[in-house]
Amino acid sequence: MSRLKGQLPLWDAVPEDLRRFNVFESLPRTAWPLMRTLAGFERLPDRATPVVLTFSVFEDFARVWHRFITKALGDKWQVVIGDSSGRMDARKFPGAKIIRVPNFLYHGRKIDLFLRHVIGGQPVFLFDDDKYLLFDPLPYLGRLASPDVAAVSLCPRRWFQFEVNGVRHDPMGSFALLFKSGVFFKEKLAFQSPKDALSSHKVFAEGSKHQPGYDTADYANEQLLLRGYRIETECHEGIIGFDGMTAPRLLLRRRGKAWVKSALEAAEHYRQGSVNGAVMKAMICGVAFERLYRALFHEEPEVVSGFSDDELASIIEANPRLAPEDRARLHEYRRKIAETERRLITYIPYV
């Protein structure tokens, strides 16, 4: 198994294609809308009703997210979608406010920008575009009524912990997070963590990837704990979805299935935390997502991978360089995504 002639390794191709998208596609369509946002023209008129917020590059991802979120929330929330492609059709998102924003902005910076220039001081439910809500979160919103509770995370990070005053805390993350925007303003905190800052409060679980820097929301999380606020964390079974599909989907859209398949076949490994592993997982998720999209909208998504479950399984099986435990882990991941798809498809009649 060898790469196509002149083929870049995945760890070079993925960031290259992401940069090309940011500069040549996203930026030309979102630069002027960004100016409008900074000038205050996109500010929500309703400063009391809570807001659910996501950001997405692909209209397909946002449409599926919107379908589940609006069913779960009803008319009790304002829905805001940051469109980082600049191509979303607002008619496909009834009741939602679509705001174009450049994708070159780091995720935490996008959140901070929307908090300052779009959203007031009301509670916010920050929710990833590849996660889907299957329950009404209003009771959890009530937990924010306590003055010392700054946030309620329903999908916390699990690969490290903060230790503050002898107590370990799961990081809140930014995947499914209810929080008081007013607390962030009061404490002058941001979702964009400081560059190159190292945490002295992290406790790494055995076998986890050691990453001493701060990811999105981690620094604010740590500061809130140090300043005496409480952050409640719970892995809610009513939040399910997929993992990291955006950058690999941009790669697939630009280079095509044959290129991606060749790169996966030539990969030395698909380890946790590696670009190789992320692309393989994204292809597994993508096949399931495409079926979910068709079941919801009875049409083809914008990007169709062309892969099948069996084809991806055969790539994993045929790779002679994989350690048995890595192969078993990927097959277990395939089973997990198949179960996620089954649950979501089963739920469709209710959305």
C-alpha cells in the first residue's frame, strides 16, 4: 500500500486544506459581516431570553444540529448559529439567527466575539455542531440560579482533571455548556485561553495524553474554580453525536475519496490524538452522518464521502502496521458510532 504520487501525509494535508478554506473561501464571504458584528448590528434585541449557540463550517452539519436542538428547546430559547462558511441559507433554519464569522478565528475567539457583540448578559447554552440534544435542558438552566454556580457542563472533558484546594474537577469543556455570560463579563474571563500558558492544576489520568497547555475554556474554567465559583459537570446520556468531522471533511471535499483512501491505507498508525486517527474516525462518523442526513431531509448532503462501513473496516483490517490493540480499539469505535447512529435514527420521528 503506497500513497498516490506526490501525496502529502495527512498531518500536512489537513492543516493545509483548512488554511486554504479559511483564506480563499471563508474570509471573502465573512469579512464584511464580521465588520457589521463588531459594529453592533447583529446584537440580539432580546436581552433576557437564554441563547443556544453553535458554530459550523458546513450547512449540512448545522441543519441536522438545528433540527434536533429546536425540537428539544421549543420556543423557550434564542438560536444563534455562527456560519463560518458564509454560505448558509437562512431559509433552512427557521427561527434561528445566522451570523457569518471567519473560520480563521480560533474557536474560543469566536465565542468571545459573540458574547461581547451579539449576546447580552443572559444565560448561554454553548453546543457543538456535531452533538445532538435529545431532551429539554430547561431544568439544568435552573441550576444557574444559585449565585455561586457559574456553569453546568453536560459533556465535560474526561482526559484530565483540575485539582483545586485538594478537590478534583472534570473540565467543563465547550461541547455542551450552560453558563452565565454575566459572570464571564464580571470576572473579565474569556473562552480563548492564553497562548503558551501552562497549568499547574491539571491532574492527568493514567494513560491519558499529557497536554499541559490550555484548550478552549480551560483557563476560564480554572480561574472560576480558583475564584470560588462552582461548575457542575455531568455526562448526560441525552447528548450524543460524532467527533471532529469538519477538518477531515474539508480534506475529503478538496482531494476526493481516492486520495483519502490511499492516505489511510498508507498510514503507519491511527493512534489516539494523531491526525491519522482523527481522519479515520471522521470517515467512520461521516458515513453514519450521511445516512442520518438522508433520513432527516430525504436528499443528499453537500459532501458525500463514497466510503462504506465495510470499506473502512477492510482498510483497518488490511493495514499490516497496526498493533492488535489499535485495531481492536478502532473496531470498538465503529460499534460505538453505529449505536449512536441507531439511537439518532430511532429518534427521528420525534423531530
